Amino acid sequence: MRHRKDHRKLSRTWSHRRALLRNLVTALFQYERIETTVAKAKESRRLAERLITFAKRGDVAARRHVARFVMKPEIVIKLFGTIAPWYTERQGGYTRIIRIGRRLGDAGETAYLELVKSTEQKEQDRLARIAAAEAKETALKGDKATKDKKAKAEESAAEEKPKRGRKKADSGGTSSPAPAKRTRKKTVSGA
């Protein structure tokens, strides 16, 4: 029977398990989507949803409570300023677990743990990704134009320089003779 056994131990000590879950929850709020095992995702989900509920309250006591658990202060600011307002009308179910298969190394079942977003937020994210891709593409085209200019400049400089292995034509018409090859004489120690 599992009476009063409400969480997974994840084969770790108390302090190691707490540190692991703190890191996972902090990463979830930072990146809004993380990849981990299913068991870790289920445990992290419990804590993440509780912290989002505290962030929805928004008072100083809730901020202090969350700051004790979340590892980075800037993530606490993001949680209270950005993530909590997403869920003002929602009464729970802030995260989702999407199973993605088994790992090749140890066949551990992996999953994405992500924050649930509304359709408007998804559309804004998609437009932001498209704009970033276009900006990157135009920057690459600009780099190609400067690279082409550099290549032309190098070609004109290469025409002025003699190519490797060829000697410059002397204006005097005579060239110095090649140095003679040195050879060593073998000495035979005689008896």
C-alpha cells in the first residue's frame, strides 16, 4: 500500500532530489520548455504549478516564498512579471507533459515538460521566430556582400604578388646560382 507516500524519490537523497527539482523548475521558467525523463517531469510539474499559483497571488510573502526555491533572481522576476499574468483566468493545469520516446543510451522514457500557452501567445512566438529568421537571413546576405568585396580585394592583391614556387623576374637579367648541395663523407673506422 502507498499510504502517505505522495512523491517519487528518484533514487536520490533528500538534498540531491531537492537540488535537482529546483534546477528543473528554474530551467522550466527560464526556457518555458525542458526535456527530461517522465518521472522527473511529473515531480517538477507538481512544484512548478504550485509556484505559478504563488506568483498569481503576487504579494510580497508569495514572492519571498518563490525566491527561496527558484535558483536565479531574474527568473523570479520573469515568473511574477511575465508568466503569472498568462494564467490569471486559468485555475490550474499550467504545464503539459509530452512523451517523446526512449533514450538510446539507457532506454529511459523521456518527455518535454512545457508551459501551456494560449493561441495568441503561440502566434506571437511564431511571428517573433519568423522575424528573427528574416533578420538573420538579411544579415547573412550583408555578410556575403562584404565577403565578396574582400575576395575581390584579395584577388587583386594576389595578382600583384608572385605565386609560390615561381621566382620574380629580375630587372638585371641575371640570377644568382643555386647553392651547391652539401654531402657528408662517410668515415669508416678502421682496425
